[in-house]
Amino acid sequence: MDLFLQLAATGLVVGSLYVLCALGWGLIYGTTLHFHVAHGAVFTLAAYFAYAGQKLLGLPLAVAVIGAIVAAAVSGMLIDLFIYQPLERRGAIRTTLFIASLGLLTLIENLLAIIFTPDPLRMDVGWLADAVQLGPVFLTRLHLVSMTTAILLFLALMVFLKHSRWGQAIRAVSSSPEMARTVGIDLRRVHLLTYAVGSAISAPAGILIAMDVGVEPYRGTTFVLLASVAVIMGGIGSIPGALLGALFLALLENLGVWKIPSEWQSTISFGVFLVFIVVRPRGFFGRKIQSAEI
Amino acid sequence: MRTILSAFFTFALLAGSSAATAQPGPIKIGAILPLTGSGASYGVWMKGGAEMAAEEINAAGGIAGRKLEVIYEDHAADASKAVNAMRRLVEVEKVPFSLTSYSAPTLAIQPIAVQNKVVIMNGGGQSDNLANKDYLYNNIPVVSNEVGVIADWLAKEKKLASAVLIVANDEAGRNAAKTFRERYGAAGGKVLAEEQVALDATDFRAQLAKVKARGGDLLFISSYGRNVAIIADQARELGITLPMAGTSWILVPEVMKSKGAEGILTTRLPFDPNSAFAKKFKDKYKTDAGFFAVQYYSATMIFAKAAQEAIKKSGGALNGEGVKNAIESIRAFDTISGKLVFQANHGAVMDIEVGTLKGGKVEVEKIIKAAP
């Protein structure tokens, strides 16, 4: 039982990072229908911004983290502004955008590897690394911060989308771009805003994992893949669905270890994903995915 | 078009080969090392050791009057990268000899070495499967010697009767774990659980939680490189208070400095941090030398000696076969860490020390002398 609790807790910690990545990616995909795999690069950039802020510029940790989140949001906007929007203006189909995104992901990851080496770089987190014991479960303070961040950002995103004017504009575009345009919403500006918000929400995941186990150039690919799986499992266009999908994946991966040797971790998650996409393609609660949607 | 191309290639090949035979340029050898990735710390030592040896050889007039040039390639612990590097060294650089490292990459390039008659010398990888391979010489003992020593010591002298294992899912990790099971079992110990982890992973908590639930007296880490520091840190984070143990693989700066690895029980291969070599290394590279720096220094020196002999025998030409024959006929080489005698299995034997990692240093408790 202790093992079950520990694995569940570890699953929730990993899950909170998947949640942040999936919320950002899902918001962007649900609104723009861009299969934005370069989101993985934004996630990784955030980690390197934080690392560079703390280690190279000598900023205090909190300042470095906030700076990195802002820089990540700007990076997301720049990608939309200089890559996707020009492509869309020229009438590129979604597959073209996806290929461009994939190219960008590879380019940024490799540039980071050239600049910072492919080796994991560790940040100083001081007392955040200390272990805390909750009954039979051991976590670090940083893990508690991860979970709290995920919950707070999820709630903040829900409030923003429901109650702010900009949030409502995003929802309008998400549910029907044509209708939104008809009522005078500027799609390009809403897309830019979505990229800023989506990138800012996922940035903490990259930074938190960097603080926990180190900054690496290629981690974003795995995360964006898992985020897209979580979003499709949860139901495209549904923010609570993305949350649920991400937690489900993380718990599955970690609890699976209980009875199955741990080298099967990713096999379990992608196996279940395949079952999902065949048996229940609309996910927990979302729109049915169309074959042409990427 | 095809004829033009093939004519062009023939010309290029001829031009290349005539250039190679016309003037005896430097003697080029390869060094396929972990320059990036989890094992990059070994790479710093290995490359530094080889570099220092090459500089000393060249300062003393080179090998039979020819300069020695080492071409460094990175395998990042990945066998397929090692194969690409080896192909490049063999086909483009036409080396007669290459230094190599790590078990899986070395096993992967050994067939290419045989095919092209290029001697490879491994000073780092320790899988038992590296023994008895044509054209491959190991100036390091295979891991079963070390694992055997520590398994005995843990079971009989430390009275740690049951163990759980964290095993790197690669040739070296699995091989060491297999030997550990055999020797620890033979010494009366019992292995309760084993979890495999990817060598390049950074989150080992699920696997550690699982072995923690099995109890036991000891956590044996059959992995290497800087990730051992993360495994040790995360084990302590999860409240695992068991003593931990490993082999000399774990003695990289990241592990020695890590809080979690303090007190880890380990083997060590003989290395004197106060030697003239270690001091020179530290002056040159601004970082402490380690065992593997000496290993690759020695391997390069062994090559120089063998190459000298081969050139003398052939009257000028140098190829892999000549180097191999020279190693076989010399057998015993004087190195800065004492006499190294290649065994019939193409490996070396060394004294093995056991002790505890304390404050960044190994406090040696016992030295097991190499069988003569």
C-alpha cells in the first residue's frame, strides 16, 4: 500500500508537469488548429532562459523564473507571427504548418544543444530540493510547488477564459472561427494572444523539471508528444479534458510500474492511447477528432 | 553520368591514396569517447589522458620520427554513433588503431575492427563480453572481477544479507548486475528485486519506490556516469536509508560531490591522486584527474610502443595487423601505474580496492591483490 501511495504521489507530480504542458498545447491547438509541436521547443527554451538567468546573469531564482516565463510567452508569439501567420496568409494547409513546426522544433533543440551542450545542466534550487515526508510518501518541496502551480494555473486559465473579454474572444474563435470573424473578432490578434497565454502556461513545466532534474535540449519532444496524447484523450477543445488526460497518462505511467517492470512505462501509455483513439476518439469530453485535423 | 561520376571517384581515390603513400605524414589514430551525455565526465578524463600522452610522445620525437595525431570522436554512450565514428576513422582517416570506450559501443565496432584489421584498445568499458575478441585489447579488468570482489565483501564482511538492484538497461549495467547476482548469491546474499532504468533517464523515482517497497539491507546501483548521482539523490529523497553500493564506474566528480552518494560502498581501481601525472593533469585541465585519465594515457603509450615495434619489423609501413602482432609479442608494458600484462583473453588484471565514499574521497578499507 505504501508503494501504491508513493507511486500515486510521484504520478501526480509528473502529472502536474504534463498538465501544464497539455493545457498550453491544448489551448493553442483548440483555438488555432495548429498542430504546434514547436511548443516543445518553447517549453525547453523556458528552461534554458531560467537557467541562463540564474547561472549566467546571476539573477535571483524568482526573477529568473518570471523572466523566463515572459520570454517563453514572447517566443510563442514570435513563432506565430513570423512562421505560422505568413504561411497561413499564403494559404498553406495544416500539414505544411505541422512540417514547419516540426522543423522549428528540431532547429531550436539542436541550436540549444550546440550552445549549451546536450548535457543536462543543473540549477541551484536551495531548500526547495529538501525532502518532505507525508505519512508513507516522500516528496521534495519542489514537487509540492509543481502541484500547486498546476492547480493554480488551471484555475486561473478557467477564470480567464470564462470571465475576461480576451478569454471570451479565444473561446469564440475556438468554437467557430467563421462566426468569430463575422462578429468582428480579429483572428490574428486572438491567435497571438493564445500563443502568449499557452506558452506562458507551459513554461513553468519546463522550468520546474529543469529545477528538479536539470535542463536538457531534447526533453521538449517527449513532452509535446505526451501533451498531444493527453489533449486528444481528454477531448480536443476541452480545458478540463486536457487536465484529466494529462493526469490519467502520468498516473498510468507511474502506477503501471507497480505490477509491470518499469521499462514498459511508455509502452503502457501509448498502448492505452491507441485503444482510446480507436474506441473513444472524442476523448473524455471533447469534439471528435477529424482525420484531417493536423 | 554514371561513368563520369565513377571516373571522378576513382580519380579522387587515387589522388587520396597517392597522397597517403607519397609522404609519411603524421600517424593518425582514433579515440571514440563519451564526450557528451551522461558519461561526459569520463570523456574529459579519457581525452585529457590521450592528449597528454600524444603531446609527450611528440615532444620526444614522435613514433619512428612521425608525429602522432589523435582524432577524437563522440559516441555519447550510443553504439550506433560509435559505429559511424569507427567507419569514418577507418574509411576516411585510415587509422591503424583506435582508442575506444564503453561496453556497448566497443562491442558494436569490434566487427569493423576485425574486418579492416584495425586494433582497438578499450580502457573504460568493462562488460565480460569484451574479453576474447579479435583485434580488441582491454587495458582494464572486466567488471566481474570488481563486482565479484564487492559482492563478496558486502555479503561476508559487511553482513548485508539481502539486496535490491537498480540496473542501467545497457550492456555494461546488465552484465554487472548478472555477475552481482551470481557472486552475491554464492557468498550467501539474496537479491530481492531488480529494476532496470534507461541510462539517459533523469527521473528514477518510480523504480526506486518499487525497490524500496521490497526492503532489503542494501541498494546496489549497477549503473555509471553522472546519473548515479541523481539515482542516489532521489533514493535519499524517497526516504531510502539503506546503504548503497556500486563499482569504480561511479567515481565521477558529480557522484563524489553529491549529497545522496555520501557513504556509498564502492570498489576502486588503483589511482594515486598525488602522482606526478595527476598534478600535471590538474595544471593543464584545471580539474582533478581520475582513474580513466591514466587509463587512456597508458593506452596511448602502449600504442606508441607497439607501433614503434611494428615499424621496426616492417621496415617503415604501419598497419593494424602489425600493431596487433607487436602487442602480442610484447605482452607486458611498463605504464605509469605499474606493469600491465595482457592476458590470454586480451584483458588486464589489477589490484582492486574496496571502501567508502566520504567527503568526496574513497576511504579504502581493503585491497584485493590481482592474481598473478
